[in-house]
Amino acid sequence: ARRVLEGRGAPPPPPPPRRYYESLLARVSGETNPIEGFWLEAMWYDVFHPDNLQAFSTLCAYPAVPHGPAMTDEQMRAAALRRWSTRTGRSVPPGAWLSTGAGSL
């Protein structure tokens, strides 16, 4: 009631009883058809946040797609190696990072 009086809206609903979660677990534990498990994974957030369902939330923002030509496989490996070396302070001997062209780095 205090939240309502302070203008923050209604308090969140109480969490479901433990048997709700137990029944979900029982439902997917012995199933031979994996589709129910896939659905539960997709709804995982909703199971634990029934007051903020995914269906009514905004989607995550994806980073902008870079403009210009795409990197080649070798360029991607070289860029990843540079980032890894910068973050770890370690270097990789030439050719040690996959034998498909990274030896020229």
C-alpha cells in the first residue's frame, strides 16, 4: 500500500507457490520430446518475472551493422588475436592460432 501512496504503482504480485516451479520441473524432467524443454527455456525469464513478461517488453537493441566491405576470414582472425593479446598482455607465436592462414600475423 505504501508504494501506491507514493505514486509508484501497484506492488508486484506475490511469487507463485513452490509447487508451481516443482510442477514445471516435473513437466519437463521425464519428457522424451524436447519441445517442452525448449519452450521452458524460451519462457525462462517470464517464469521468474511474471510482472514483466517478455511479450510486453522492448527487445534488446542490436549493435549497428558496420558499413563497408566485410572482413575476410584471415582479417577476422588477426583482429581477434590483436584484441586477445591486448586484453591478456600475452602474445601467440606465429601459426599457433589455427593453422588456416593465421601464421602470417
